[in-house]
Amino acid sequence: MMADRIILGVTLVLAALYFWATQQIPSLEIGDPLGPKAFPRLLGIGLLLTAALLAVEMWKARHEKPAPAEPGSMVHYLVVGGVAVWTWLYFYSFEPLGFIIATVLYLLGLTGYFNRGKWIANVSTAILFPVFTYLMFTKGLGVSLARGVLPF
Amino acid sequence: MDTLTHILNGFAVCLQPINLWYTFLGVFLGTIVGVLPGIGPSATIALLIPVTFGMNPTSALIMMAGVFYGTKYGGSTTAILIRTPGEAASVMTTLDGYEMARKGRAGAALAVSAIGSFIAGTLGVVALTIFALPLASMALKFGPAEYFTLMLFAMTAVASLTGKSPAKGLLATLLGLMIATIGIDLQSGQPRYTMGIAEFQDGVGFVVVVVGMFAVSEVLRGLVDIQRGTGAKLLPISGKLWLTREEWKRSVGPIWRGGVIGFIIGVLPGAGGTIASILSYTTEKRLSKYPEEFGKGAIEGVAGPEAANNADTAGALVPLLTLGVPGGGSTAVLLGAFIMYGIQPGPLLFQNRPDLVWGLVDSMYIGNIMLLILNLPLIGLFVKLLLIPIGILYPLIVSIAAIGAYGINGSVLDLYLILLFGVLGYIFDKVDIPVAPLVLSLVLGGMMEQSFRQAMTISGANPKIFFNSTITITLVIMSVISIAVPFVIPRIKAMLKSDEA
């Protein structure tokens, strides 16, 4: 299985990085026989043992036929990638534009694509939801949300 | 009789109007979250933490616990009407519940799951009330070495039981522990793994991890399904919302047995509600006079598993409250909520804050009554929620997640983190790495390291301290066994499969 090989590789790289980063912690061992590095070192060793277990599992499963690829698997890369980028833009504009405007734009985009054609429902949700939640959280619950370019 | 006074005082706490209101709000939210596929109790509780921050901790925790056990009620509705579990533990209910609905007995299926949930849920709280104190007083003797080995056992059990592969479960556990080491080391004051980012000095908040991995990743999965057009059809509630005498007679046994199975599985770390309901289902199928009806609309196949996954929630609170060590993902998030309020669950809490502990436990009796009303006569209202197009619902969940994540510190970094963990959670799901072990070890990581270092300080850096008492030795052995168990389970599964065939 390709995915499992990648997981094994990433685990080993991660263990190496973590050991290296643990070495970088300056230590002053006063009154604490172990210091801040000991527990992380144990975790690093644990990660190596996990890598070994992963290898054992892959070895045991070597004769199993890989599951047939799901139909339309390209689709999910595109959807996940697209939604992730759109969400990143939402978060990027969260403070400059403010919660209300950023959320209206975000919701218009996503509902417009995933709930196609239902314009009335999409537009009214995209506007009413951010305004309502903004007022509820900032005025009612005292949770501060980004105000952005709007005056309130 | 001191205990009885505390238990009765707990009722005085939870019957205060404000706490009744928060109990109601919790179970109401729980039912909604349970009915809606796509968002579960863990993400909801995590999102509630920033919102409830200024509240009285007792009320806030009563509400969050309400969400935790309330979702189990709502989850069955979706399983019965659209054959999609509204919540992971309702997966067994899809088998016979949906078939009952297709045969025009949706009302009976909904009724038996609400009644079964109520009986088993209440039974579970009774057992929690009885077992909590003896366990807590036993745990008073625990030192750092005992706590370290106990957490080790909880983590290994969850790692090996939640996923398909124990190695991947362990990987998730270690990732959680590693994320927990990010930030200023409490004992030496040294920053660790902060990568020069100032916000990381306080560590990576578990709320952003949980919200990302449970809510955002679920949205990504749901949107992919929309794109593929794999939506399910909603069946109407058909037939009377009640049971015939015959159906009732067939359900009583499964409800009781499911309740007992669920509670025991709940107390043990690792297994959780899904396994409890699978066990109950296979037990009922084996005991039934009509095993051939299972999968074709047998009411026992709804009554047992639904009872089991509700008793499981009460059971799962036993180790959380008495030992301060949760045995699964959702209770780990609850522990995170306790800690955010500066409350450490465990034996000392029973001595220092009996009002809080018993107020919380007693509120569950009332919450279960409220849930019975919400899920039986009023279930028609909640079913309307399923008419919300998911193309609108999922984008809204991201916005709610953003409010929750941003609301904690007002930091945009937390927003990027929920996206990062959301994508990571999506990938984990695709490659079969379970998420619950990561969340559990992230929440326990700090405590685990502290108890490890305290134990080693006591022993003068001699690791023998972890093999000094019967408790630690037993826990170490159990940890080893829990890693070995998955190598036995495939055989059991093979046996079950040959049974079904």
C-alpha cells in the first residue's frame, strides 16, 4: 500500500526532526534530575518503535490486494483543495474585512457552489447568519470577534 | 451517611433554576448535534469552551455533559430515518432501525430507541452514583507513578482499540503527546518546539486541534460526498410513536442487557460507545429466537445497541470523574473543559467540590428525563433539521468553528491551525489513522509528563519506581496486553463474520 509507505516514511522523518529539535532545547538541570529533554526523548523512541510496528503490519499485509481505488478519487482532491484554499482566504481576510463581511463572502461562495441554484436560501443564510451570530456573540456573550471595516 | 448528604445536596445544586436551564440547553444542543450528521459531541463541547468561559463552572460543565450524553439520543434518529448514523455510536441502529422505517414502523423504532436510551441512560447514572465514591477513595492512594502507568494504560487501550491498525493508533497517540510538549516547560521554564512563534509558548490549544480534527475535517468529508452525489433519502416518521405490547416484550431484555454491557464498556478505557453497541447487537442476535430477522428490522437490534451506547456515556464518566483520566476522545475533551476552568477531576474533587461533582452527576438524572421528552413526543421537530440542505449546513459549521477558535485568544493563528488540523484530520481518515487517540494524549500529555518527572524525582531517576506497587505492575501489564489484543481481535472478527454468513 502506497499510503502506508508514505506514513512510515513521514514517521521516520518526524522522529529524526523531533530528536534534533529536542537536542536544541537548552537545559539547566536544577532540582529536576531529568530536565525538559527526557520525556521528549522517550517519545522519540516511542515513535521509532511505532515505525517498526508499522513495518511489521505492512509486512504481514503484503499479500493482501490493495483495495480498488474509489471512483472519482480525483474529485475529492479537487474539492478538498478548493475548499481548503477558499477557507484559507476566509481566515486571511478575517481581521482586515471583519467577521461579518468575510463570513458573508465565504458563505456565498461555498453555498453557491454546493447548494447550487437555491439563490434565495443561500443569499439569505449568508447574510443573516453572520449578522445574527456577530450580534449574539459580541453583545450577548461577550466574545470578541473581528470588527474589520464595519463601524460596529 | 455523609455520602448520601452529598448526593442529596447535588440535587439541590442541579435543581437551581439556572442549572436546570443549562441542563436543558445542554441536552437540547446534544439532541440537535446528534440528529445532524457531520458534527459530533467532541467538536461541540470544544466549541462551547470559549463561549462559556465567563460562566459558573458547575453550570458550564452540566451543560457540556448534557451535550455529551444528549448526542447519543439524537444519533439514532438519523440512523433510523436516513440510514446515516447521526453520531458514530449509532452505526448499529442503521441496520435494523432503517429497515423498520422502510416497513412503516419508524415510529416504533424511534420510540424504542428513546425509551431504551432513557432506561439504560438512567441505569448508567445510578451505577455511576454507586461506583464513583469507592473508586475515588481508592484513587486517593495514587502517587505519580500510579498516575503515569494509569495514563499509559488509558492511551495504549485507546490506541489499540479505536482504529483498524494498532500501529497507526500508537502513531496518533505519540503525535498527540508530541503536540502536548510544545510550549514552555513548566518545571524548567524552557521553551520547547515553539519554532520561534510567540503564540506557541502557551502551547497548541487543544480546542483548535479538536475543532479542526472533528468539525472542519468532517465538513471536508461532507462536501466531498455532496460533490459525489451520495446523499441519502429521508424517510417519513411512519406509524404511531409507541410500541405494541409484543414489541415492548421483545425489547425489555435487550435494553437491560445493553445497559449493563454499555456501562461496563464505558468504564473501561478505549472501547467506547461504538464497540458497546456492536457487542450488544451481536449478543442479542445470538440470544434471539429469531436471529434471521436481524438486519431486516428486528426491534431487538435497535433496543439493545441504543441502550448500550447511552449507558456507555455514564460509564465513561466514572474514570473521568474519579481518576481524572478519561478513556476516550469525547471524555478527553470534557477533561480539557474541566482543566480550562481550573478544575482537576479526580479523587480530591470529591472531597473539595462535592457540590460540583454531585451537582453534575445528579443533573444527568434530570437531563435524561428531559431527553426522553425531547426525543419522543417532540422528535418530529428535530427531524425537520434534516431538511436543512447540507450544502448550507456544512459551510455554517466552518463559520461556527471560526468563531470558537478565534474567540479563545482573538488570534488568527488559531484559525489557520483549525484549517491545518482539519485537512490533517481528513487525510488521517483517508489513511485509517484514528483521531481519538491523538486528542486523548494531547489532553493528558502535560499531566503525563509531570507525573513521570515527579515519580523520577521521588526515586532519584530510578525507573524501578514504575514497578514498585501492585497497582503500577498491574497497569503496566494491562498496557502491554492492550497492545497485544488487536492481534487477537481479527480472529474474533473472523469468527463473528462466519456467524453472520
